[in-house]
Amino acid sequence: MSYLEYSVKTVPSGLRKILYLNWPLVLLLSAVASVGFLMLYSVAGGSFMPWAEPQMKRYLLGLAAMFTVAMVPIWFWRNMAVVAYLVSVALLVVVELFGTVGMGAQRWIDIGFMRLQPSELMKITLVMLLAAYYDWLPIRKTSGIFWVLIPVILILLPTGLVLTQPDLGTALLLVFGGALMMFLAGVHWAYFATVLAAGVGVVATVLKSRGTDWQMLKEYQFRRIDTFLDPNSDPLGAGYHITQAKIAMGSGGWTGRGFMQGTQSRLNFLPEKHTDFIFNTLAEEFGFVGAVSLLVLYVLIIIFCIVSAMQNRDRFSSLLILGVGMTFFLYFAINMSMVMGLAPVVGVPLPLVSYGGSAMLVLMAAFGLVQSAHIHRPR
């Protein structure tokens, strides 16, 4: 036993847990959040209000939540998975009945000091429940039809509630995140191939439903699809957002126009510049180099999650870490794809960078689960 190992084993339990934290992951999360603070300061015209300062406070609160969650043994979170999922479903029902309406959608619960978005919480509690389910289920039963239907129902229940808000972006995250958890748990690939084929049929049906009595999407959602396929068909209407977003990205070039020198954001051509389209502001001001640098930080976070999961011999912990990491990946992959015109605009924020309370706090708590699994893994 080395002197360092002996020293770590002889310190008090609480301090030992702090030493066992994945500190490089903490630094990476802080680096990404700092990029968000910088961009929110920029889009506000060189002011910490109204976005940068509240975001900083939320990050500090999220950091405290992450450390708190991390100190709790991972077996506790495994036992709480069902309760957390049921609470999230109940909150989605409360949103449906009494939720606050904003920008044409009913997605929030007003709790005084902030507006809580239960669908953000559901993204993580669903991962927790599926990790606990596949930890409980014997591996030989993973691909049995009955045992596959159970997680499918668990995924579709909250997805249906979220779609009624309506919130297509979060619904897609729930479906993709749940499917990834099933794949990581070892469900046979034939199920995914079948679902993919059925999905093609559903997409065709959805497109055919437009203008009929049984139209399956809202008209604004169809306009998003039209915009995705041909943004120039309505550059001053439905295609305005993505057109301006592409102009902002293209004008940044290799090194950008400079901090607070972006014309698209400063002159308010770029819509939702502090939330969904903040990546375009970054690309305009810091260019290709700045955009790729942020992407590298994101990829490093995913790599740390994968390494931590591979080092963990507990099935629940490994699946939970991978689930949180893949959910985080879906966040930034979908956001970047939609603001670059590679996917329809579905309202998914850029994690830890876009302005928002619920998404920030939930993500930090989720990484608290990752830290808990890392700290309390068998050694």
C-alpha cells in the first residue's frame, strides 16, 4: 500500500468521499458552465443581468446539489428510483391540470422562486428507473418479449404526457434516452430494427395526417419540418430562425468576429439568442475554433462518464452513469444539429450553456448521481 493510499484510507469518511470525487469531471462541468456565463454576458450587451448573474447563482446551487447527491450512497438512489419516477409522472399530471403557460406551451409549475419543468426531471428519473430495472432483471431475461414490454411502457407513459404540453423535443429525448438504456442493458438488436421500421411508417403517417381531421402534430410543428427541409421557402416567416442562425454561424469564420462583436445577436436578428440558439452566438463571436473547443469539452465529459462506468463493477451504477452520459450527449447533439439545420428545431437547450433553471439544476443533480456511483463503487 502506497503512502497516498494509506493516507486516503485513514482520513474521516466524509473527507474521504470528497477525495474520491471525480474532480476532472467537476472541472469540465465548470468550464462548460463558464462558457455559458460568458455568452449570456455577451448577448445581454455586456451586462450580468438579466441572464448571466441568475445563471451563475443557479450553477452554484446546482454544484451544491451535485455534491449533496454525491455524498449519499448509490444504493439509496437505487432504492429511490421507483419513487423518483412516480413523483415525476405525478408532476407531469399536475402540469397538465394546473401548469403555467408560456410561449404557447404548458410545461411549468410555478413554485415561487422559479418555474419548475417536470419534464426535465423525468429525463433523469427515467434513466434511474431503467438502470434499477435492468439491475434487478437477470441478464438471460433481458430480451424476453414480456420483459421488453415493461420498459417500453415506462418510457411511453411520460412521453405521452410530455407530448400533450406540447414539447416534442423533450419527448424525443425521453424516447431516445430510454431506447439507449435498453440497448446498453443488452436488449437484442432485432427489437430496435423493428421499431426503426415502424418509425418510418409512423413518420409517413404523421406527414399524411397534415390538413386532415386526425392531424397528429400541431401546425407549428409541421412548419418546423417544412423549415428543416427548405428554410428558404419562407425566410421571413417559419424559416427566419434557422436562416438567421446559419448566417450567424457562417459569419464567424475560423476565429470569429470577437467577443461581443457578433452582429446577428447584438442587433437581435438571432432569435432565442440566450437559450436554444446560444451556440450560434458562440460560433459568430469565436468562430470555428470556439465552437469546436466547446464540443471538445462536451466529448471529454462523455469520455469521463464512459471510463467511470467501465471501472464500476456494480451493474446499476454502470448503467446509471452511461444513461446520464448518453442523456447529456443527446442534449448537445440534438441542439447543435437543430441550430445548424441538420435537424428540425424542437426546442432542446444547450446543456449548461443555455439560460434556464430546471435544466441546469437537474443536470447537475444527475452528475451528482454519477459522482455517487464513482465514490461508492467497489474498491
